[in-house]
Amino acid sequence: MTGEDLRDARGRLGDLWALGRPLRMAELGRVLGLQGRDVGATVRDWERGKSPISGPASLAVRAMLEGWRPAEWRDYLTPTGGRED
């Protein structure tokens, strides 16, 4: 999976999950269970090619694009009106 693929996937996940917008970088980071202070920065680095996208993250994103969702996926989303990358 390339950075461009990941960016496209965020858009498709936003559509699949009826968000009316792409999934935000920080939201994807939380859904993937990334650790650290700024999980959105990790996703941003992946999309910009600054660091390689891990195999497990690629697999999880592809699974979500095929319909799989984490059990409490809505808990990872930014509340309506909230602004994150």
C-alpha cells in the first residue's frame, strides 16, 4: 500500500461509514490502534512517504475497505463539528 492508496482509502472509508467526509488522519490512527501522542502524524508520515506503512496497518485498512469494522469504531471518530487534520 502506498501513501496515495492510504489517502484514497481514508476517503473511501468516510463514504463507506457514511461520514460525509474522508476519515481524518487521527481517526484512522485511533481505529488502527496506533500508540503515541499524535497518531495522526504517523498516518501523515505514511501518506507523505516519510515512513513505510506497516504490513498489519495495510492489511487492516484493506479489511475495512472490504467491510470489516472494529467493534467500537464510532468511539474513534471526532465528534461532529470537531476539527482534526
